[in-house]
Amino acid sequence: MKKTVVGLLALCLSLFAVADEVQLRDGHPNSHTVVKGDTLWDISETFLQNPWLWPEIWYVNPQVENPHLIYPGDIIKLIYLEGEPRLTLERGQRAYKMKLEPTIRIQPMAEAIPGIPLDKINQFLSRSRVVEPGELEAAPYVLTGTENHLVVGAGDQLYARGDFEKTDKVFGVYRAGQKFVDPETNELLGLQALDIGTVKRVALEDQVGTFDVTRTTEEIRITDRLLPLEERAVDSTFFPSVTEDDVSGMIMAVEGGLTQVGMMDVVAINRGERENLKVGNVFAIYKAGGTIRDRVTGDLVKLPDERAGLLMVFRTFDKMSFALVLEASRPLAVKDLLRKP
């Protein structure tokens, strides 16, 4: 799978409305030398209290080639222009090497650093899917393995039955996972299709296909379903932004079917493309305030909701989205609230 490794700083080419003003973090450094393992989200948190507003103070130095790509060895400096803070880039010597054939060329030694830790979402982003109710039931299914094996692994062959498009050769094998139900409205937003493996068709007779099993995450079983493999590249270019509309929502599930949520966990939220959500949208996570009885008046009083974290949407569907928890100042949970940061 091809990765487009482009920095989060590509955002400065686009404009978006922001609700907060840029605020520098207390004790921020005047410069930071990029090292292997850094992400732009980490670096932005070094300087800013609200890291998703990084592009607001990014100063593009016209003398730097491709200033939106940042490599280990580069130096991020905090400067002031007309009294306003700006972050600028100085190329490090380790970022480049010389190649003398056939002419002198300068090439980067390493990949640009990503926007967020992609290893946390690569597998989830490239393999897991959300399908509509009935979609898996209507898909072709595994009949059996060769020699009537009931379970099949990588390197084996299997037979599957169903309506196959002759142009489709590679299929993902899926199993029904959890149902995503809106905690507020009880609307069914989608069904998780759990990734089991990948198969390649080598023959088709009537509605029975013969497939080579090229990859498995666990053993393939009879009745597992086949869907044409999605061509969805993992893109590390994220455009952190607030939503254009005043959208609020809720965490409705966490990967693995758990209820507790922590930093760098992948969660499902009950808002999607129909609410104009886009990849890169950032939401603050709030714990709902409890209700107590006022001992003076005897009234019931609802306490304010408390901010507890931050997440960023990295994949959207029609009715829901997947997001990565980037900050968690206290334990989070399913049904925690989402608002503009």
C-alpha cells in the first residue's frame, strides 16, 4: 500500500475559520530540532496550546524548497513578525545527501515526518470497513477450503459462491462485527466488517470461484463474506480544522468493543459526511457533568461538562466516522460528548 507521506503543514495552503486564537504553550522553546520518530502533532504541541491552529502561525520561507515537507534534522524556529509569533523552517544538513550521477542532485535521505502517528491507524484505516445493513448478507461467501477444509489460512485455496463481477480479481474477506448505533437517536449508522484476509480469484465457473488466500489476520471460516477490495491509500496529510457547522456528537464505540478510551485509541463517532464532517476535523471531548442536590436550596443542579481530551477524524462515512484520540487528560469512555475545540 502506497503511503503519501506529506506533512501536516500542507494545511497552510488552505484557509479555514477557527474559533480560537493561537496561544503559545507556557515554557515553549525558541527552536526544535526534528528527530526520527517526531510527528508534526507532537511538534505543534511543543509550541502551541491549541496545536490544530499550527497553520495560523506557519511562516513559509521562500528560500526553502518544499517547506511543507519536514525531515529529521530540520529546525523549527519561533520568531516574531510585527509582534506576532511565527514558526519557520530551517533545513538541517542531515536532511539531504548529494548524488553525482549524471549531474548533481539533492535528494532527501529520509521520508518526511507524518502528521500524526500513522502506525496507530494504518491497519484500521486500510482494512476495516463500515457497510450498510444487508450488504454483507448479500455478498459472496466462503463455501469450503480445498479438500473440504473447514478453516483456511494464508497459502491455501478456497471456494466461494455468489455473484462475482468478472472484472474484480482481488477480494477482502470479512466477518460481521459490532453494530454502530447512535446513542442519542438509536439509529443504526452502520455495521463493522471485520477484516479476516485477502484472496485472489484464479478461476470462476458459474457462481463458484476458486481463490488463492494471500493474507489472513486469523483463520478464514465457512460463511465468511467476500467484498471487492477497497483501493484506499493511507494518507498522512491531515488538515486539522474545526467544522464549518456547529456540529456536536458523541463517542459511540471504541476499537475492540471496549468501553474505556485512552490516548491513541481509535473510536467511532456518531457524525459523518451528512453532517459535513471532513478528514482532519478536530473535536474536544467532554465528560458530562453530574447532577447533585444543592444542600442550601434543596434544588437539583447539573454540574458543567468538563473537557477531557481531543480527537481528530481520519476517515468519514455517510452517517459516522472513525477518529483518533490525540489527547486524554482523564479516562474517557463511550458516550462522552464531542464539541468544537
